[in-house]
Amino acid sequence: LLLYTDGLTEARTDAVGGRYGDGALQAFAASLAPATAASAVTALLDELGGGVQDDTALLALSVLYPAPGSRRPA
């Protein structure tokens, strides 16, 4: 789950060469899935690169499932 402010999709970055936009975020998420919260945020920051010109806030959450055949703690 990735929650974000409009500063992310309205960000103008050096790496993208303009506004990041909803389409870029959707393409990024599709190319990354499945991922943990930490790896998704790290990859997103790498993709944006330097020069983000707007305030941006992200909240990412992961749910880890037990491996098939493993037992859950009692």
C-alpha cells in the first residue's frame, strides 16, 4: 500500500524531465510489483533522482505472508 501527497504526481524532476504524473506512477508500480514497502520507496526515490521541486510525502506499508507450508506461531 502506497499513500502519497499530490506533491509526488506533480513533482518536476531532473530525471523525468518534467512533471512526474499519474501515468508515470502507475507504470512504476506495475513494473515493481510485488515489492516490500522499503524496496518500493527506495526504488521510487532512485527513479525521481535529484531536483524534486515540490514537497512530497509517502507512506508505504507491506504485509508479509508466511511461506507456503510454514506454520504460524501459536
